[in-house]
Amino acid sequence: MNWKLFVARRIYSSREGKKEVSKPAVRIAMAGIAIGLAVMIVSVAVVLGFKHQVRDKVVGLGSDIILSSIDASQLYQMAPVEGNDSLMHVLEQVPGVKHAQRFSSKPGMIMTADNFQGMVLKGVGQEYDLKYLTEHLVEGTLPAFTDSVASNQTLISRSIADKLGVKVGDKLYTYFIEDGVRARRLTVSGIYQTNLSNYDDYFLVTDIYTLGRLNNWKSDQVSGLELEVTDYNQLEAVTDRVRALINDRTDAYGSTYCARSVEEVYPQIFAWLNLLDTNVWVILILMTGVAGFTMISGLLIIILERTNMIGVLKALGADNASIRRIFLLFSVFLIGKGMLWGNIIGVGLCLIQYFFAPFKLDPVTYYVNTVPVELNIGYYLLLNLATLLVAVGMLIGPSFLVSRIHPARSIRFE
């Protein structure tokens, strides 16, 4: 094995100074590997970043698991369930559940002097995790989220604020139709922007006490509870545990609990995100194929130009397997150099986008305003290993060309 590696290194380091055909062939082969790997790294990083950012937006708006009444007629007009402190404590003891919080919602309408807008008023309690709302607050402050007194303040989206021409500090007149018309005047305390149209176009956020009064519910009745899981990868397992504990259980008011994961509540968004995996696989297969075939053409040219050397090695007693191994080792050197440049280009582009974000997106269409990237070390190493193995594997067949070369004729070959 040592002499084969030695010969392969000599072929690689010689750089074929007098061979004018092999120089562009080798460069094209290495460029094919470099470009292919760079495209694959960027593609995987962008898809991972995009999926996780959109998923985090959806989860941030509605949490990982939603516990509500099985009798809910629609997502935003739910029958109430009992949501007291003891129930939240029990739910937080479920393995995999990190946090539990209450919410209530009610659809209605906003009216100004010259415009109106349909909306959903969402009320949250004092235990509500404010991290997501704080991150997406673009103006003003968050309302005081309490469950004992009405704050008469609300958080609205940039989309609604622009449509209605309102700003922080303005008064909003909201109307709710249910056995008559009920009105509430709310002060805009802050403006948020998530770029997720399903949320930004409709939701106002206020305290849960106001929603309880609007719905004429008891103090411990809410639309549901939102559960945050410790590890999103275990979402399905944690949802099953919550269901085993709470599903078909009836509260003190006769409502039956039902638990659904965020992927079940918003199936269309997650189905769309899953389609991105298909696109990535297509790109990976195409780029691997292109890189592999450029290496095959380069190897064949090198073998043909080294016909004289192959004949000499055979005359000295080297068998076909040993000579094939020499050229495969030589190919590994070329692939390695191409992969080095591919990693530099691919990772470099990802880092530039991560820190400087030169490539923008339309948030109305893509939910994010810049191309997101996420470098996952596991996927990154697997991509490099798979590229090396596939590229070398594709060269095994063409390397059998050496067995067709006869020593007597090849030594005279020019």
C-alpha cells in the first residue's frame, strides 16, 4: 500500500508539467467538485435556516402544543375550558413540557372614522412568555398582561397599523358581535411585526381579563392552554403524553379537553416546509452527479496520458488492482483539494449572508426579509463525507480501464 500511495503522490505533485491535456482536465474536475459541494452546503444551510425560522415564528405565535375544547367550532372562536393553576402545574410535570400558559381569543372588528378591519383579539395571562413578542416589538411597549384587571391596552401588528393609519398612543374602537354588539376602546401601546401574514393581518394582543369579560366566562375559563416543549424534535412524543393525560377528560363546566400539536393546527404551513426537503434532495443528487462525472472525465484523461507508465508498472509485475488503486488514491487527492475549495466557498457565502445579509427576500411571500442560513455541524460533516464517498465510488468503474492496457503496446504509446 505504501508504494501505491507514493506513486499516487508523485503523480499528483508532478502537476503534469509537460502534459497540456491533463492540466485543464484536472482543473475542471476539481472545479466541478468545489462548485458542487459549495452549492450543496449553501442549499442545505438555506433550507435549514428557512425551515427553522418559519417554524419558530409559527411556534412563537401559538406554542408547540395547544390544549383546547374538543367542541371548538373554529380555531379562533373556541368553547371555553377550565384553565386554573393546578391544571397548569399538572401539565408542566409531563416529561418534555417546559412551560404552560393560558390564552383566550375572540374574533371582532376594528373601526376608525374612514376604515374598518376584521381581527382576532387574543388575551394572555401574566405567566405568558413574552420573549417572542419582545423580539418582534418594533415600536412602543407591551401591554400589562394581567388576569385580575383590564389594562385597556393592546399590541397591534405593523400590517394593521398601516392599513388603519394608527400609531402608538391612538385609541382603537373594537366591536364584537354575539347576541348583540359589544364594544371596547383600547389604546395602542405597541406595534409588532413577525412578517407572518397569517398572524400579522389579524391578531391584536391584550390581557386575558378583558377577553374573559367579553366572552362572559368565569374567572378560570379560557380558550385554551399553550404548552412549550423542551425539545421540538420530541414534539410528537410529548403530544402523545399530554393526550394520554388530558384527552377525553371533562372539566368542572362539562367541556372536554383536546390536545393538538402546532403541526396539526397549521398543517398547510408545515406541509409546505416539508416540500423544501424534496428540493434539497434534487439539488444534492444533481450536484453530486455533475461533480462525479467531471471527475470521471478527468480520471479517464489522466489514465490515457499515463498509458506508458501503466505499461511499465505492469512490466515490473504490478497487477491491475494495484494500478487501479494508484489512480483512485490520486483521485482522492484531487477530490480533497476540490472539497477544500468547496468548503471555503460554501461556508464563506453562508457566513457573509449570516453576518451581513446582502441577499434580501420579500417578507410578504417568504415570511422572512433576508435569506436565512443555518450551518448544522452534523449535516455539514455528513455532506462532506457523502461527497467524498460518492465521488470515489463513481470512479471505481472507470478505473477498470487500466486492465485493458497491454504492457507491450503501452510502453511504445505516446
